[in-house]
Amino acid sequence: MYAGIETGGTKTVCAVGSEGRVFARVQFPTGTDPESLADQCAEFFADHPVTALGLGTFGPCDPDPDSPTYGHILQTPKPGWTGADLLGLLSARIAVPMAMTTDVNAAALGELRYGAGRGLHSLVYITIGTGIGGGAIIRGRLLQAGQHPEMGHMLLPQSTGPGVCPYHRNCWEGLASGPGMQARSGVPAQDIADDDPAWILEAQIVATALHNITCILGPQRIIIGGGLGSRKALHEHLPALLDESLAGYLPSPSLRVPELGGDAGVVGALTLAQDHRPG
Ligand SMILES: [Zn+2]
């Protein structure tokens, strides 16, 4: 049995399972105290013995096992978390081999192995909600190097602004996240009706970002989830807009919603543990 932890901006999920199935889980607020979060995780796994643990975390984080700050959370606006040694806090409490990556890389792994990416070797997983994040698996390997990808902060043409990212304004997240969409429409994104033309502009922005991702990574498939990313109103426009943008120069990757839904991240964390088991 394996342990999977997904730490998100607001909630954390701990799960026990294997082969893409979750047998037990618990969920609590991520909060502002990393020590207390690690205590809560350890308490759950004390009752559920596991042989390895996989962690998929919000970022930015350090995913490089050769770095002295491997498993740390980096500079973040989230109170209490800048510099937190999340993996170290867990290792001090739960004595099993551990591996970590970003929440979106974990989701990409979960979908590749057990969801909408089964049978493929290269895919990108995108979540669009309060923020935008992207993870990737290329030829079966998680894409992370000295840093992990921050696809949501790629810059896009400025004509679609104004963007709301406090760091870059008109990055993808600044333009097409929930707050970005609300800044253009004046109403919360989740309240915008499916037939509102706001979704066409939203789909155009997303298609531009998918164009860039396709040109750089050439994935076989792009899976798009999250509160906004899963909306039918977005998906019905995306394939044609991506084809149009790539203009026949490259074939478009197939686009899908996550099959594992909100479980993609935690199933991915379990899969990371499974791949990292001793022996
Ligand atoms: Zn940004």
C-alpha cells in the first residue's frame, strides 16, 4: 500500500492506495503552519501503514533531488510557507522512502497512468481555476529540471488584457484564470453562462497558450481540468481555435478533460510513491 499527499493552496488530501485506486483518504485545510500540517498527515498514516510516499505540492517548490533545498516550498504569497521544508517535515514523521513533485505534475502522472492519458507516453496536464498551472510527462518522465515548469506564467499577446497577475500582468494566468476572466467580464467566472461570448475570448487566450505548449513540448494529448478548465463552454471552442492557430504547420494534440476529475493529483501522488518503492 502506498501513501499519496496532495497539498493545495487551500486543502490537503492524504490517501492510501495502489494501482490508481484510493482505499482511504482524509482531507484538511492546508493552513499556515507547515509543522501542524505534517503532524496531521503523520497521524493519518500512523493508522495506515505504507511502503513509500509520494507528494504533489503547490509551488513554487524545489523538485531537484540533488539540491540542498529539495522538497522546500520557495517564495510564496501564502502566509507561513515561504522556505518551509515540507518534505523534511514529512520525512521526520513518516519513515518511508519519499518522492515529490508539483501538484500538476502529479496530476499529469495520474492521468497518464490511470486516466485520460492511458496508453500514451507524453502529455501535458493543465488546470485553470483561481490560478493556472501545467505539468508534463515526456516519454514517461516527469518534466522538471533545476526548476519545475510554471506554464501558467507564460507571456501572451497583450491585446487581450488587462491581466491581473501581480508579477507579470498579462501572463496566461493573469488573463485567463478565474480572476482574469472576472476582470474582463465584471462577474465571477463561474457565473458566466455557457452561451456568453466571454467564453470565446477565454478559449482564444487558452488556445494561444496551448499553441505555445504544443510548439515547445509536442505532447500527444493535453488534458485540461480545474473549475474553469473543465467547462464545456471552453472545450467546445478549443479544438478548432488550436487548429486555426497552428495553421496546419503542426498537428494539434488531442484535448480532453481529466478522467480522474479532482482525484488526478492524489492518484498521481500515489503513483509517484508506487514508482519510488524500495527494491
Ligand atoms: Zn504571471
